[in-house]
Amino acid sequence: MTLSNVVIRKARLEDQDHIRAFTQNTFDWGDYVADALPEWLESGNDVYVAELDGIPVGVTCVAYPAEGEAWFQGIRVKAELRRLGIGTMLTEASIEGARKRGARVCRANIDPDNFRSQGLARSMGFMLAARLAEFRLPLAGSVKDEGSGNGSSSEPNDGPVDDQSDQDIQDIRVRTVTPEEAGRVFDEASPPIRFLGGDYIWISSTRPNFIHAASIHRLLVANDAHGKVLAGGFMTEPYVEDHIHGSSENESDHIQEDGKSYLCAALGALFGTMEGAAALIRHAWDLLVSEAKEKNITPGELFVAVETENPLAEGLLEHSRQAGLGLQRHGETHLWELRLAE
């Protein structure tokens, strides 16, 4: 095979089965890319496939989550055709497409141990822009059963409880802020954060983007008794998974039962005090468990992401455990960035 036989084109819905065929073993639990294709196409993203002899053998998606910003995700190449330059061709098409749509910056999320993707990104001019510390709060097995096996209690039960820390959290009021109020919250955010997001897509932390993010995610804000902003963060809408991590901190420990679904969510871009952030996590826990009960779905896990340069990243784990939250370290992910010439 030579690259001259490979054609890069826009994806079509009928490509889904071919994409599923070469992505089904990407991870031990499978892959999400084929299932995401219809939504990607409907959302107006640029989705590209690499086609060999009329058959898709590679795919990637470019989303546009904020003005002037492109987000690269889901790049996959058929296993036996990797390291031949197809990934480079898909990335080149993505960059050119983003440029034509007025993007000034392109970003991607790459795990620190994914050296192949890092090498590709670096070869295309991307640079490491930020590190995100990731935590998770297991819900499955941490809430009481009520006949159906679904969660009914929102009381965390892992870790030692410091009575004073727990009282500090109880004295903090957490609420969902409207987009109209988001600008004031941005002005009070301390320390300031560089990126906004709740799960896999991150955008620049600017005042307009902050307000925009509040219209997509739940902007949770912790206030003290006088209304001062202590902490804030963006919680995604809960989503359904067919697999989750176990209650241990073993990254390879997965729970996957045939036909069983779990309701999960993410809480990202945390800023503020330790007490405020812990109150946000507890509140997000309660929201997720409550919605799982309403939908009769087992509550799964809550993911939490904090920029490593943020003071919260270092102390959040211990402080949350002292407050009775069974928060666990999940790992770290990296944001890579390519600045496009004006």
C-alpha cells in the first residue's frame, strides 16, 4: 500500500459499520467512536475518513466548541495500517479544515502515556499547553440498594470523616448559576483558570466562553453565608455508560455487566477554596444520584478534573477524604495546542 491510494474525504453515516469494524478493539471495553458518528455529523462537526480502495480505514472528528477554537478528537486508524502516515493525512486535513472555518487555535486531549499520538501532535506543530489532574468518585457500590439494585442514598461512605471539615461543607450553599450570572462569577474566580470544560472538550477561559459554557453545562457555585463566591466548576449533563471503573484505585479494574447501564457525569474547571470545592463535589454527587434514581439507572461514577497548576490539584484528594468523600486519583491528561497564523 502507498499513501497515493489513500483518499481523505468527509465522513458519511454509511461509514459507521466500517468504522465500528476497525475500532471495536481499541480499548478493553471497545470504543465510542462508531456510536458517536451520527451525533458528530448532526452537530455540524468536520468528520474525516481515510479511505483505501473504497473502504474507510481511518477516522477523526473536529468540533468547534467556541468561536475561533477547534477541538480534535477520536482519531483512529486500522491497526495493520498504522505508522504509514494515515494519521498525519487525517490531521493535515483537520488543520486545513479548521483554518478555513476561522479557527485560531486547535487543541486535543492526549494521555501522557500515549507517546504515538504525542509524536504525531508534535510533528504537526502542537505543543503541550496544560496538564489536568483527574479524580473520580465511585458511586456504584457506595449507595444503598433499594430493591432494584439502583442507588437510593446520596451519602458517601468512604474515607475518614473530619467533623469540622464536614461541618464546613454543610455551612456552604451550592447552587446552579444561570448564564446571566456567569459573568460575575468569572470576575470573582480565584485563582483564575486557563481552560473551561467538564469532560473531554476544553476551551479557553475567557469571559464570553465562561458565559457560553454556563449555557451548556451546569455552572455550580459555592457561596458562603454572605454570598461570596468560594468555588465554582462546570458539571456535565449525566450520561449513560455500559462500563465503569471499580471501587479500587486500580486503573485496570473495570465493572461491566451485560445489559447493565450506569449514569455518570464529570465536574471540571474547578477553582476556589478547598472547602468550597469539596462542597461542589458533594453537591454534584447528590445531583447525580438523584437523577439516577429518577431514571432507574445505577449511579456509576463522578469524574473531577483540575488544572495541575491550580492549588486545588495538590490538596483536593486529602481534603475531600477528610470530609467523608471517597475521592480517588484517576490519573492525568494533557492538553495540546496548535496556534494558527492569523
